[in-house]
Amino acid sequence: MTIEVRPASVFADVRTLLGPKTATANVCWCLSHRIPSKLNNELRGPARGEHVAELCRARVPPGVLAHDGDEPVGWAAVAPRADTSFARSRTIPQVDDLPVWSLWCIRVRPGHRGKGISHALIAGAVDFARAHGAPVVEAYPLDNGEARVDLTMAYPGIRKNFERAGFSHVADTTSVLAGHPRILMRLTLR
């Protein structure tokens, strides 16, 4: 298996990772932290996918995808923090005024987990942010220690995977997900 991480500019591949089984379902599409809450609540069913399709056509796509050959097997959302709800978060602190990029969602398709794809996604998201001028990438993973994490709630990633990628813990947060505290971790790029 050779994993290649590419910008998420092909909507069909993004749909494979994030889209619903039925077109009218109201799944996240990884929009919850990307767009204002009012718009997130207004977009229903197919309109959510249409919005993501527009993001895929933008000059800076909404994240990166891991591919095994031509098959999309993983997703990571990464964007400037200023363009996300994290810029206004009451639970995840802003530690300084640097124009950091946020890496907040990692998803690996069932049947492809346990093969290092999340590690490739973190590295690919960092490379993507660096290529777009980010001085720092931050993430908000679960600090779960050795405890198991429900895979549906592990989307922010886990601390040890970010440590392995060179990120450092810089702040605690008041955010808790699936019973685990989330922490703010950073990787300085320049």
C-alpha cells in the first residue's frame, strides 16, 4: 500500500469520505467548524454537499485526502483558524496573534484503519498548510491517555498521534469530547 496525500480538490473523492449514504441526509460534511453556525444550521440535505463542492473548487481547497492508488481512504480538514469557528471559541483558547492554521478533523474509512493513514494525513495537512504560508499548525486532539476512544468521536485525533508528528502541548482547553479532555497542540513551521 502506497499512501499519497493530495489537496481535497476533487469533490467526488471528498463525497466518498464525508458524504451521506442518502442525498437528503444532514451529515456534517466537516462544515460544523468551517462555516458560521447560522449557515451550518440553514444548509440541509443536498445543499450541504453543494457547499462542499464549491469549497473543493476554491483556490485553497478545504483540506487534504489520502489516496491508496486512486481510492480515497482518508480526510483531514485544515484551514486558517481565522476562517473557522475556532477563532471565536470559548472553550479552545487563542494563545497568541499568529495566523495559525487549524487541523481539526481526521477521518479514515472503515477497512483502512490501523495502516498509518492518520499519520500520513497529519503530515499531509502540515505540508498543505506550509505550502499556503502557515507559520504554525495547531490541533485540538483528545488527551485520552491509554483509554479507548469511540471512533465516531475520535475525529479531532488523539494526542499521541500529534506528538509523533512533532506537535507540542501548548495549552489546556475546557472542551471535552466523548469524556476526554481536548488539548491545544502546535507545530511551528518557520
